[in-house]
Amino acid sequence: MNLRSLFARAALMAGVASLAACGGGGSDSPAPAPAPQVVGSPNPKPTAPTATCSAAGIAAAKLTTNAAVCMLTSDGEIVFELRADKAPVSVANFLKYVKDGFYTNTIFHRVSKVTGVQVVQGGGFATGTVAKAATYPAIVLESENGLKNVRGSLAMARTDVADSATSQFYINTADNSGTLDFKATTPATKNGYAVYGSVISGIDTIDKIYAEPVLNAAREVPAVEVLIYWAQQIQ
């Protein structure tokens, strides 16, 4: 089953016929999603407890020479290492959104527990499940870069159109490489989902987000909003 098909059944909105048209993710593809028909309750912790990355997060970033982003959520802190050597376009795109403060007061709007697509996804909705329009053009798909959709990896969400990723991202909570990675085809086609980084601190936060109760298994919407307070480049 295509993840787009799964999500299409679960999260249609007025004027959106299917997820194949507006965002791809079914059992083989995380997708930018239309506004769900149901929304989570407001998070009881609407204010960030801190405005800077923790000492532990900064220390984790210093263990790599690659760019790093610290993200604070209502479930804890996450630090990502970004692989510009493997996915330069995806990394540059993500860093532009981070620099602009685009992810401030957004949410993780999706927790998918579907085997092969076990992910948490964010970057497209503000609190109250208000859609945020992308502010930069869609980017080229970089799924043939050798990075795999394994547990803890960071990747771009996109639609059924290969070169359509904008602001939405997801983190793999399990090894989804058999479902989401690029696969050689004849004739050659663009496919798969582009990994461009990984969690180097805060995998426990990812697991906590993944464990959040959802309103129902089909809709995949956390019952209580998981907030992204801010994201900052720290290296």
C-alpha cells in the first residue's frame, strides 16, 4: 500500500482530492500532509523552557565537523548532524528554513506506526494545525546519495512528484530502508526519500514523540500537540 493512499484516506481536507496530489507518504512514502480533519489538543506547555541548546547538545555537535541543528520540542531536545557532503541541496534548504525561524511554534503533526513507515513528521503546520506555506521553491530529490532511511535518520517529506520537497521533514523511528530508500528501476526513475542527516543527540526525544497517543491509528495525529519551540543552527 502506498503511504499516500493511507494518508489520503485519513487526512483529506476541502479541495484536496488525495495525498497523491498534495503530499506523498503511504506505506512507502512520508508525505507533506493536508490539514487533518481532526486536530490535537493544545499542548499544556506552550512556552519554551529555554532559548538555547543544552551543554550536552552542543557537546554532541562538536563531535562532528558537519553542520548541526538543535531543535527544542515539548518532548525534549534533538540535535541533528547534517550531511552536506551527501545531500547538499537538502541541507542548504533545511538550513534556510532554520535560519528564517520557520519552524518556531510549529508541530509534529504526524506519528506513523505503519510497518515500513515508522516516522514522526513535522515542518508544515503551526500550533492549532494551521498550515504554513513553504517560503522557498521545491528542491531536487537527492535519494541516490547512499544515506539510508534507518532509525534516527532525518529525511525530506515530499509529494508523488519527485522534486517536490519544501519545508516538511521526518525522522525514522525504525529501519524503514526497505520501504523508503531509492531503488534502481528499468527504465530509470526518480524514487525514494532523501536522507540528509541524523539524530546525534536526543533519540530518546524522538522515541517519546513516537510514543505519543494518536487520535486514531488511521489519522496519525498526536492527541496532544507536540510543539517545536525553535530550531537553531549551532555549528
